[in-house]
Amino acid sequence: MSTTEAASLYPALQDRSIKDTICLFDVDGTLTPARRTVSPEMLQILAQLRHKCAIGFVGGSDLAKQQEQLGTSSIKVTSLFDFCFAENGLTAIRLGKNLASNSFIQWIGEEKYQQLANFCLRYMADIKLPKKRGTFIEFRNGMINISPVGRNASVDERNEFEAYDKQHGIRSAFVDALKKEFPQIGLTYSIGGQISFDVFPTGWDKTYCLQHVEAEKEISGIVYKTIHFFGDKAFPGGNDYEIYSDPRTIGHAVNGPEDTMKQLKELFDL
Ligand code: M1P
């Protein structure tokens, strides 16, 4: 089914019974089990909800990953939601059509990016580690990922670096050096995984997508007075925390897709 055909099955945004309300959902652990696909029961509930209010997802990964988890070979994920926010909303799709997108390089500019990359490469050249492999800076659409051991490290080499880092604080010292060198750029550093840290503009967490929700006022005249957000990583340090605790949203912490469905049934009488 095409996105246009799917959208025509639902009332226009302004004709929904609670038209000033939108529900936004994290993907992994909220709409789907972690790294797995969505259940037919969840899709059914989302379809029922979409008759009452606007719905959207906001995920950290790119759209291809969300297509894999929420869509099928014959159903486009962009037909299942009114708003699709991939990479926290850097890629944004409204009713199947792309909205303005953004990228790390667009934001930082080539000159500052090279200063940053050169500093990181020099810093890493001076570190002694048990192993060094390849791809020390990974350039992504919305961020850069920096890894002193290198992203080509094998599983054993990852584990070895992680243990060494725990003892010697390699990544936290690196982040401190970056903060000292670039105090004005407005970057956030996040040590989330085993061998690397992410560097992205401050504010480019899930709250980034709210600007697109607010812009609906200029597109169709709808002001979303109530923005519900559902997420499983709503604790401080989790990647749902900022949008969950943002004053513009009503945050709902969930402990998995079953809980999301339960809360939706109660809240919206589905
Ligand atoms: O999800 C947490 C992190 O996972 C990976 O980190 P690492 O390779 O260090 O284990 C990366 O994808 C990183 O960007 C991400 O934040």
C-alpha cells in the first residue's frame, strides 16, 4: 500500500476527535522489543489511536532501521505514522513528505569540523593503548563517533579496550580535553557504548523533533496543546530523558511494548 493510500484511511489531522493532541513514541523497547520487529497487536492499537489523534515515532537510528523494525517489504513505515522522526528528527517526514533535514556538518561547517577532527587525531596519536585498529573517527549524518581503539576492533579487542578504559579513564580524559579546547562550540559528548563516544550539537537529543511538531501551526493551523511521549529510557542518562522531562511534553515511562499498549488502552479508551 502506498503512503498516500494508507493516509487516506485516516481522517485528516484537523478532523481527528482530539485534534490538538499528538502521541510520540520511542521505537526500541517502547513500540518493539529491543532490536526486534513490531507486533501486529501494537500496529492495531496505533491504527485505532490514529483515528483519534496524531501519532509519530522519534528514534535515534536512521529511517532504514525503523523501516526494518516497524514496516514490512510491502508497508512503508512512513505510511503508518503521521510524523516520522528518524535520527531524533534530523530526518523528518510528515504525512509521507519530507520536512527540512539537518546534519552535523551543515551545523558545524567545514572549518570548525577540521579543527575538531585534527585535534582528535593528534590527541589519539599520543595515546598508548594495548591495541589500536582502524576508523578512529566515524562521520555520521547527525554526529561524529570517536574511538581511540578504532571502530574496526574485533569483539575481543572491544572488551579489552573497555576494561582498559575502566582502569585508565581514557575516554573521560579525552572528553575533558575536548571541552577545554572547544569551550564555545556548543557540543555534547556522550560515552554510551564500549569503545567510543558520540559528539553532537547540544540539544540534538529527542527534543529536536518538537520544533517540527510546533511548526504544524504554520502548516495546517493545528496547535498541539498536548504532546504525549512514551519511552523506556526515561531515566537520567537514558536517551528518552530529555524529551520525557521536557515541559512541552507529558512523559510516560514504559517498561516495554506490552506496557505501552496497556497505557494507551487506559489513556485513550481503546
Ligand atoms: O548505543 C550506544 C553506543 O553504541 C555504539 O558504541 P560503541 O561502539 O562504543 O560500543 C555506537 O554506535 C555509539 O554511537 C552509541 O552511542
